[in-house]
Amino acid sequence: MNREMLVPIKNFNLYAKLTGKKNNKPTVVMDAGYGDYSKAWDSVIGELSEITEVLVYDRAGLGKSGKSPSRRTSREMVKELKELLIGLNIKPPYIMVGHSFGGVNVSVYAHEYPEEVAGLVLVDSTPVNYRERFLPTMTSDFQAAYRKQFVREGNYEEFMESLGQLKEYEETLSMPVLVLSAGKKDHYSEASQELWNDMQRELALISSKGECVLAKNSAHYIQRDEPQVVIKAVEKLIELHSDEKVETISAINT
């Protein structure tokens, strides 16, 4: 099954693409990085959709989606994603996969709706303390280029506000979280790469069941450089969810 549609959200439409069949497994929901849209996942959705249902979408103002009147922060984007899932009648549980800024969004979603999320895959996700801890270690040219990129959806202040929103959650998540860290980042010195890897490992602490996997041969887009790393992470979370269901049924029957 492969369906593409424009789904009404308030007074604009979100583009969504649904592939595969649920097969009594969680639906995989994928959220792209800043300024990216659904095509960012083309390298992995084919194989994943052979296992279960996969939803990719364009956030408001990107790809084929209309513009939203709401501010471009993670909490607003999560509200719109929630409405999209309701509009498509896609029932939880979900395994949410977020790349870069998309990792911030799916983490916010998991905090807001923990009962709906069976697991998270954070693909080289943006750490909440990126501006304070990582950015100052880079060259002034890198820092200037980084700030100038925020023109496609939301501005620099809104992006940083989103990181602040994620910082506000004090509770540790209880669902499995797999953090995939790019081990071969472009323009990073050895020290910068080590710091990035450390910060990615710390990201796994968002959950009591967090784990970090190093994608040694990947730059920022792990899904393109090493698609199997992403696919295997999702497969692992699907298996964990299946095992958990079996354990629950066994407990009820004993």
C-alpha cells in the first residue's frame, strides 16, 4: 500500500505519505531535519514498509505542505503532527524516528504523549545544549554559517526555543530510545567529533532504556550513508515492543 494525501489541519494542509501494512505492529512515524521534508527518508522507507506501516510527512511550509499560522517551535509542530495522526486515523503505538531537528520534535512528542510512543530512534539528533556547549568550540566561520541557515522554516530564535522546550521536561522517559550518532561528521576536528559523540551518548539519558549506537562511516545523514543502521534500529524497537506484548499476555494468563 502506498498512499499520498493532503490532510486538512485547521486552515492549511499537511502532505503525508503512508506506505506498507501495519501487520499488528507499531506504525513508524518519521520526522525530517530542519528545512528537510519527507524525501529525506527515501533511502529507508522501502525496506521498513515491508515490515510495518510507515508514515512520512512534510512539516508546514515545506515540500507539498501549506504554511501554518503558528510559530515554528517544536511544541507547535508536535500539535500539528498529533492532528495529522488523528486526521489519518493512525492509532498508537508509534515508533518515532527523528533526524537532527526532527529528533527534538519526536522527543517532545514522547514527553507530551508517552502512552502513545513505543520507542524513539534519534538519528544524529540536535542536543539541547548545542548552542551553549558545542557551537562555541567550532570556528567563527562555522558558527556564522550555522546561524545563517535558519531561513527555510522558523528562525534561529525559534529553533533555540524548541531546544529550550525539550529542556523543560524533567521526567525520564520509560520507552526504549536508540540514539544513532554520526561518527564521520563533515568539517569536524577530532576533538569536535569526540565532543559530538559524547553529547550523543548523553542524549540516550533521555530514557531509562536509552542506548547510543555509533554510525562510524556516516556524516550527518546517517539514513543515506548507512541506511541499514537506521533500519536495524527500527527493527530492534519493533521486536522489543513485540516481546513486551508477549510478556504482558503471559502475565495476564498466569
